[in-house]
Amino acid sequence: MYQSKTFIATPPGATIREQLSLRGMKQKEFAIRMDLSEKHISRLITGQVELTQDVALRLESVLGIPAQFWNNLEAIYREKILRVKEENYLIEEIEQSRQFPYNEMIALGWIKETINPIERVQNLRSFFEVARLQKLEDLGIPGISYRRVGFGKKTDYSLAVWSQKARLEARNDILSPINVEKLQASILKIRSMTLKEPHIFCQELKTIFSQCGIALVFLPHIKGSFLHGATFVDGNHVVMGLTVRGKTADKFWFSLFHEIQHIINGDIYNASFEDEEFEYKADCFARDVLIPMDKFTGFVENQKFDRISIEKFARDLGVSPGIVVGRLQKENMIQYNTFNDLKVSYTLDCGS
């Protein structure tokens, strides 16, 4: 017998047992009359084997109760088993659903609003495209490379939500086959976009990336994910998602080139995506693409970190002055509250 809070699944065998009791018939005699083994009869009574149409016809002959009656009992029993299992799954998943940033997903318009815990589970299943939330662990995106700055109790759940949304948004893009060489050849062109406004460079970036087989998606930051960006393979293309965390040019472009390195280096195909060495190499790549080390070394040797010097150095490099400010702050050469007005703040709405 299967049981949940609401449902009880009683096998047809319980009715068979009642009939045998009424007749004072032993299972051994019943097995002979049914032309079945005693073991099979025992399993039939306890619901361990299906009551087939053939058995239903035999029951009709032996017990005088129509085969349709037994077939209906079996159908009801199987349905009740499914309902019991589903309800028990739901009870487990209601608890699990509390780990997801559901209210934030509602606020972003990513999922339907509800206060019903069962509907919440069902909505999450639909969002993640799974029959059971437990299967998310088995469907973890292989080789996902990301840039995040910390860890929290709900980090994995928030990351799962953010990555799934990036995957869903990426389906709207028409992409060419993956072409890493073309991406590498586009790096300087991408770098030059740091001087442009978001409403211009966003679409230009998406075009370049789509020609390289990459779906570029811009998404809001999800609390608890500590995420700047994530890149992963989805089918026959690559998805790169970027948050607007920080909203300043230096952080945005650093994250972009960090993710580009993960693609170039093939990290997205490597199961050890959390390897610190991969993250360090991606950080160095982003740092040096934006401001080449030899240029930066020459600049800091003069120890002139005033506004005019920073702006001139940025013009010579062909990058936004806020990127230079961010680098100097990161290297502890100026304080974090110095020249922040040179950092351009982005509000990214790129029609993702």
C-alpha cells in the first residue's frame, strides 16, 4: 500500500483477499483454480505485480466478478500510486522551493506570482523545464565558467536561476556556428567600444558575438549569486550572460573580457570550471586586454595619478578613463573613493 497525506493507494489484491476470506479459500487452492503460481498470487494480492487483463478474465471465471471490475480497480490503483508519489514529491519540493529567490524572480517578471506552495513548486518546475526539482542537480550545466565575488548559503540556487534565465533568453538569438578564432580577432574592436554609450555598444556586441556562435545576454543581478557573469555551452552554441552588478564601466568590461577568456581558453568545456587557476588566468587576460601591462607599468612609474594624467593616459589607450581609475584602485595606488566621477555608470537595457 502506498500512502501520502491525502491519498491511499490500495491494490486490487485487497479485494481478492476479501473474496477468498468470504469463501474460506486458501491461496494454494486459489492459485490452482487461477492456473497461476502461489508466488504470483501472493504478489498479486500485495500489489507487487500488475493485475493484467488476462488475470482479470481469470478472476471473472473463478470469483464470478466481471473482468471490467478488476480492470477498473487496477487502473484506479495505478493512478492513486502516481498521486501518492506526486504528493510526496511535492512535500519534499515545497521545502526545497524555499531556497530559490522566488520573490525576486516575481519582481523581475521571470515567474508567476503565487502564495500557494504547490503552485510555487509547479512554476519552478516549468521555469527550469524539469518534471522534478530534484533533477536540477543531475542537470547541472557542465563546464559553466563564471565570475563571482563571494559565496552564500543560497548561492547555488541563485546561480541556477540566473543561468536558466540566460539559457531561456539565448533561445531568441540567431547564431552562427561557434568560431573562437573570429572572437579572438574581434578583441581590439570590442575593446574600443568602452568609449561608447550602452545603447550603442550593446547591440554591436550582440552582433559580434552572434557571428562567433555566442548568445550574449544581459540580465539583472540576483541577490545571493555574487555573480558578475557566466558562460556555458548549451547545445551547439555558447551562452554568455552578464549582470549589471556594480553598473560601472570598469567592472562591466572586466567581466566581459574575463568571460571571453573562458571561451578562448576552452574552460567552458572543462568539468573543473571552479579551478582557481582558470579564474586567475581569466582575470589576468581581462586586466591586460583593457590596460596592457607594459603601458600600465610605464604610467605608474611617474607616480602622477591626478585627473589630467589619468584622462590623458585613457585617451592614449583608447579606453574609458573609468577603466584606468578602476585599475588604479584595484592596485591600491589610489583610494576607492578617488575619481569615481570618472567611472561611467551603465544602465543596461539591451533588449535581451
